[in-house]
Amino acid sequence: MKSTPFHSEKPPDGKLTSSSSTSKTDFVRLKKMVDEEIKLTAEHPEADPGHIVGGVVRRGVSKR
């Protein structure tokens, strides 16, 4: 019977692999967009600044 490694073990080459998938966002196209081209929907509403600030504070970024 062959044993299988635990998921927490490093791969044989010793490098850890990322669990994040590659972004499929077209950042070049996104950067060229003007506000009028962005469609806001219930599924994709405008960002709430209070929500964003809370995330920044939790990650330890200092306010300037």
C-alpha cells in the first residue's frame, strides 16, 4: 500500500504552491474605462467606503 502525503506537506521540490487562481480580469481594459461605462447592478453595487476602510484597518495598514 502506497502512502499519500498530507496536504500540509511541501511538494517534493520544496516549493509551496499558491491556492489562488489566476485572475481573469482584463486590467488593461478596466483601466481605460470611464465611470459612465461601468454598470452597477444589485449583484455588483458601488463600493461602500466604510467597508473598504474596515478591511484596510484589519490588515494593519496605518491611517495617514
